[in-house]
Amino acid sequence: MTMLSSQVMYHSTQAPIFLYSVRADTEHIPVIRNSTYNAVSATYEPARPPAPGPNLYSFMLVTRTSQRLSAYEKTTCTTCLIALLSDKDLTVANVGDSRGVLCDKDGNAIPLSHDHKPYQLKERKRIKRAGGFISFNGSWRVQGILAMSRSLGDYPLKNLNVVIPDPDILTFDLDKLQPEFMILASDGLWDAFSNEEAVRFIKERLDEPHFGAKSIVLQSFYRGCPDNITVMVVKFRNSSKTEEQ
């Protein structure tokens, strides 16, 4: 059974902070859209008894932003980060600058994705080959507009072929990593936390009702992040603990 609950916790001077507590199973995909400050927690627990064929669990984080091209025109872009759990494998697909990070059995921060930023050498060369450019306007931007080099949407820039929707896809061996939890979050979190800082912060708060997701969102806000802060924490349970519960 899937249980969903949500409530407005309180509001700041900028925007209301919504907290979503999610209990995920094989029939539900948590999705976050158009958020300002959101915290989501989910628990990954293998099905009991094992179902025939692979057990698939999916987690998807989607955020949307708008960039003004002129006084009369603006473009909208969407980032997408998807994690697919299938028995012993974790497959992560990413478009944009949302990021996934996993905490392994030794407490190490394992990157699950790589941000698509214009200043990266690979992206910068691709943009240049397409006839585009990057310039600094608060941050490095494609054509002086967009602070990421890949996204869904942004049709004016896609028509120039300087922004593309192609995802990076990586696969990880869960048996080897023996993960404790993973963090899927928008760029607002990563503007305030490094991978290692985020893993340490969540690891100390896994006993909280939302596995530290709410706390790290608020801490990012307190550190002065003005951007979208959307966080999902997925806690893994190993088979031995699952059998005991």
C-alpha cells in the first residue's frame, strides 16, 4: 500500500515551504514539480515475498525554471533526474543540473550523476561546434542565457542546437556498494552543499521522520540559497533488516 501525506509546515518571507512524506512501493513513482522548497523522503524495501521477474522501483525528480530572453519573450526549461532500482542494479539518467549522490556502506559519497554545466570542457566544445558561445552573467551561461547546457524544453536554444536533451545514463552495482541512502536534489541544494557535506548531514539525521530531507532543505535556505531547493532522500533497507521487520 502506498501512503502519501502532505502539509504546509510554515512560510518564510519568500515562499511557503511544503513538506511531503512519501512511503514508496513498486506501484508508485514520487514526482516533484515546479517546487520552491520541498523535502521528500522515501524508503526502498524489496518486495516480500520476491515477485516473479525483476522488482522495479522508480524515483523521479523534475524541476522547471524560466529564463527571460527579452522584454517580450522567455524560455522554459526542465531538468529531470531518474533513478531506477532493479534487484541488484541502480540505473540513473540525468538531464540538466539536478544531481544524485549515494552513501555507500563505508559512508563515502558516490556521485550518481554529473551536472550539465556550460563551463565543462566537454559541453563547452559541443556548444562551440554548434556555433554557440558561453558567457559569464552571474554564472556561466549558454548564449548568455541558460546556466545549464542540457535540458528538456528551451526550444529557442534547442533550435540552435546549443542546448540538447540527451541524458547521461550510469549503472551501479548495489551488491558492491551496499548503499545506506541516496539523495536526489535540484541545483539549489548543491549550491549550498558539496556531495560529501550533504551525505554527512543526512547520515546524522536518518532517524528523523523524513530522513533529514526537511532539515537539509531548510539548512540550504538558511545558508542563503535563493534557488529552487528540492530534495528527495531514499533510504535503503538490507534484506536481513527487512526480514526482521
